[in-house]
Amino acid sequence: MRPEDGLAIDFVVVSDRAQLGEVVQRVRDGRLRTLIGTVATLDEAVAAHNPAQRVKGKTIIQVRRS
């Protein structure tokens, strides 16, 4: 339920192939680093997003095996 004075904003993200390529290149060059905290399967997603202890880094949900 939204409060009377609440504001809802919908948005759509449109990916840009050139910008995504630049992000990939920065990672490869070492100019951009990611901090991965937890890698979980899709079955473990709910538990991974509600950990008992704080986890540093981003949570990655693996939807298929590599």
C-alpha cells in the first residue's frame, strides 16, 4: 500500500551495446573491478538475498551452469 504522499516512478533501461562493450573492456584492462560477495543458484536466490550475516560485495544469481 502506497502512502498518500508517496511517489511511484516507473522506468525502463535500454542497453547500449557500445557502452556495454566499454564496461567489458574496462574490466579486462583492470580499470574496473567488481566485488562479488556471494554466488548462488536460482534455487538459493531468496536465501542469498536475505543472509543471516552481512556480506560484502554483490550477490550473483547463477541461472544456468557454465
